[in-house]
Amino acid sequence: MSQWTQLKVKCRTEDLEIVSSVMSMLDNGLMIEDATEIDRMETIYGELIDEKVMNADRTKGAVSIFVPEERNIMEYSAFLDAHLASVPHETEYIGLNEEDWADSWKKYYKPVRIGDRLIVVPTWEKYDPMPDDIILSMDPGMAFGTGTHETTRICSRLLEQYMEKGDTVLDVGTGSGILAIAASKLGAKKVNAYDIDPVAVRIAKENCDVNGCQNIKCGISDLLKNIDRTEKYDFICANIVADIIVRMAPDISGVLADDGLIAVSGVIDTQRERVLDALTSNGLKTVAEVKDNDWCGLLLTKK
């Protein structure tokens, strides 16, 4: 019999919609706890509702998914932290003790090919590379980006196919630093990688050091707010959630070189048109599109 872990995200009631939207990218079986629903119930049987429910804090809610033991719950958790970085929240793991959380996920993290040549290899695993393989040695820690999620694979494929040697690259929402490291090893002249989460920035720096990528600069930034604007970028990676891409869309042309490219991922099929409309209405046009299961990635340049 399979064992399951309840991954529960606690948040403000006003943020339940965005938390539910992000969590639905991982699993459609959501359990939503919203005490304000009681106030909207039309019933004459109020006395049958548990007193604890009636008196629950209306300002707080929670959304849960249930993760089977064969899936990498660390990847789920890091994905949520990365995509909910701007939303106050607390994550709880029900049915998983601290020792399991610290180490057991590693048995599900094995070498994985994320492009024609790009191979992500955990730092604790041995791998015999093929002649053309480019090895990315990764320890994701508590940051999103192990290469196993569709959104990371999509962005890495676009990077591998369209980035040119000597490009100046910007990685927005770098997480573990996986895309920045891929860009460096594919021949980028320099890479600037940013994340709003200080923990992710620290982990990204450590992974860059492990891979010997001296041309990557990691820093803290809320999207494009605090990035280095010394020169415009030839290639931009943005593996972030659809809502954040839409928010960033008006500012992209200002940091993208005239013939530069931007690869956006983290877009579920149902959000594709919304994201595309935001980008094309802000001076960009589509060059290519990649799909992986229910996810899509878009490659765009200036009109």
C-alpha cells in the first residue's frame, strides 16, 4: 500500500486563490480550508456545524495536496517556495518526520538528461558521461531546480538550442542556479542570476562554485528591480509562474538587447494565451514554443 504525505500550505485567506493556482500546477486534488465559506452557507442547520469550525479564524486558510512516497516531495516543496516567494505562507508536512525530510528525498534524485547534451548529476551520485555530455553537478538544498520538473527541462532546451556562445545571459528566479550554470557551460560570456529568496541565492552560489562557473554573478532581486543594467542581455531565462511573467512583461524590453531572446517557462497550458498576450502587447513576438506534458515554454524577441 502506498504511503502519502500531506503537503499543507498555510496562508492568508486573501491569498488562497493564488496559492491554489500554484499548487494546482503540481496536483489537481486540492484540499482547501477556508473558514469564510461558513459565512456563505445557506442552511438552517447551523447548530450541526462543529463549534470549532464556526469560530475558526476567518483571516487564515490553507491548501493541501497529497504526495505519494514515490515522488520527490522536496522538489514539490521547493517549487512552491519559488513560485510563492512573494506570498506570505508556511509549509507543513504531515506524515513525514524531520529525519525523513532531511535525507530520504535523495533516493529519488538521480542523474537526468534535460537537453541533448545537458545532464544534471546530483553531487552525491556517480555518472559516466557520453563524449558530448555537459555535466551540471547539483545539490538543490532547499531551492527549486533539480531538472526533474517539466518547466526546468523546457527552459534548458530553449537555452541549449538558441543561446549563442559569447551571449550575456540573465536568469530571473534562478532557484538552485541550474539554468545559469547551464548557460555558463554552454559558452555564455557572463551570466547574472537573481532570486528574491536569499536562501536560493546562497545555494545557487554554492552550486556555481561546485561547477567552477566563475562568470556567474548571483544576487537578490525582485524580478528585474535590482538587476545589473550595465548592458542589455542577449538571452534571458525566466522559469517562473505565469502571474509573475505577466507582472514582469512591461519591463522586459528595457533590459533585452535589440536582437536578444527571452525564454519563459512555468506556464501551464490554460495560462498560455494570457501570458502570450501580456508579452506580445509589450513589444515582443514569438520565435518558438516548446511543450512538455501540460506545460509550455515560449521563446520571444523584440518586434
